[in-house]
Amino acid sequence: MKGGNHIMQEQQELIIRPYEVTDFPAIHQLNEQEGWSNLVANHVQTKAAWQGSNLAVVAEQDGQLVGCLRALTDGAVTLYVCELIIEKSRRGTGIGGKLMQHVHDLHPGTRMELLASSTSRTYYETKKFRAFYGFRKTYEE
């Protein structure tokens, strides 16, 4: 702040592009910041998941990775969002919505599905997602 006036930094345009292996350290850091301890602890598997997903994109702004979305799709019926994470200081700026719209635009005939936590539930409801009942099981269970 200078002389009572706020100095505003102009943000660069948001760039959405395909995931590259060199993006993983920044994604790992976002997982750490979010407290997604399972993805952090199992970083080798998490990196393999990013590399093996048929739909994985990142958002860049001001020269840094500010969000990412990893999904799986058959291209015809289902587009399943596995992970969506936005850097905390950039939340509420529309990045998450732009990432979801981008991947849905690539496969417009699909229905987008995802699992939400109790803290992210209201976000998805504002995006017109409807709740549905699902199950989860690991191999060991």
C-alpha cells in the first residue's frame, strides 16, 4: 500500500494445458497443502495415477501451477473427476470451474461424476451437480 492507495498486481491470463510429468512436484505440493495425506504418502502411486489418466490438465497463472484436474473418461458416457485442487489463495476466482468446463468441453456427450468431501460439497452444489449414492472398496478390503 502506497499513499493510501492499493497497488494492484495484474494477473496474467489463465492457461489450461495437458499435464506433463514435470508438473508433478507442484501437484504434490498442492496435495500437501490440502492435507491429502494418502496422496502425499503414496506419491509414487499418485504420480503413476497422473501419468496413467487419460484426462489430466493443469492451470497456470503468473508462471505457476495454480490448479489441476485428473479424470478418467470413456469419451461416450462417463467423465469421472478423480481429483480437482486449486491453490488456496486462488480459490473463489473461477479456476476450478474453468478446469471442469474445459474437460467437459472435450467430451460433451459425457456425464461428469465425482466424489466430494463434506467441505467441498457446497461448491459442487453451486455448480449444479446433484448428489448420488456411491460405494468405495480397496483391494485389501
